[in-house]
Amino acid sequence: MRARYLQPLRDTGAFGEEVVESLRCYLANGRNIPRTAEALHVHVNTLRYRLARFEELTGRSLDDTDTLVELSWAFHAETAAPPVS
């Protein structure tokens, strides 16, 4: 899961890390875009752009329940294991 969802983002460098942070916050805020943007101190369009880049880079939709569950697993696995190389 980490290789599928997180590595394509990290391969883009610093921006990819911003996308990962945005995704974590987005899930933690119940997928509420205005609340997430406020928590990240970014404009809602910036957040929407980051979420769209996730979808472009991974080929997965954040509207798909399987994607949300697997992304959540990837985040949990990341805290329990070393980074994918």
C-alpha cells in the first residue's frame, strides 16, 4: 500500500511531501475541504490541487471507498515500519 499510494508522491520531492501531509490532514478532518485547508493554513483551491495531484500520480480516486481505506492502511503501516526504498 505504501508503494502504491505514498511512493509516487514522495518521488516528486518536497511537493509530494506536502501532498502526503495534506492527505493525512484531509482524512483526519473527515474529508472536509474547508476545515482541512484551514488546518493546513492554505487556500481551499491549493488543497484541491494537492488532492487532484494525488489522483493524477496514483491513478486512484479519493471518491472511491477502497482508495480511502487502503490509503489509511498505508499511513498506519508507515508509522509501524521503515520507509519504502
